[in-house]
Amino acid sequence: MIMKQAKDLCPTATKKRTELGAWILDLRDQEDVNQFRFDVANYISIPLKQLENRQNELPKGERIICVCDNPSNATLAAQYLLNQGFEKVYYMRRSVVKWLAKGFPVIGDVSKDTEQTSCGCSH
């Protein structure tokens, strides 16, 4: 049996998918989310350490894009959700840095996280 692999998205593809109804699953700790969050219509914050107990809060039939400021957490969460029967799961590595580098919308104060780096995608 071949195990499904979650697909990595760049910030531009992520933003386009959220505009079409995809969900952002923010895996950062609540303290970080309180500072700022992604400004998208379908957004949910579940810290990675709570995902197993709270996965039922996620819309199983919808596209879900896992994001985190820890490079491996989004990948781990996406793979976990695929293994739990979620079918439309993606992740954006270094999500916060990439999203901010593109100037995409957030709610809150990003002054501590504004790192002037390229997001690394070609869009």
C-alpha cells in the first residue's frame, strides 16, 4: 500500500486556495497566535500538541493547509491528518516567514516577526 504524501504549497498558492475556500490550520502556540494570525476567511488555530484531541474540529471534506513557524510541524501535522482520513491536506513550510515576506494579510502586530527574507517561491 502506498501512503499518501501531503503536498507543500508556496504562499501564493496557499493564498489562492484560501480565496477559494481552503482552511488555514495554524499550529503555532496560542501566545504566538495572540500576537497575530493569518487574515483568511476559513481559519482555525489548534496548537500541534493538541491536534490529536481536537482534530474533530476540522472540516474533513475541505482543503486544509497546515501552517506553523517551526519548519517540520506543518509537515508532521499534514501527514498525521492524511493518516487520520483527511484527504485534501497541504502544508506550507516556514509558513509565517513566507507569508509575511509576501506581504499577505495578517491580523495583529507582526513587528517581532518581520524578517526581510525571500519566501523562496517563484510567484
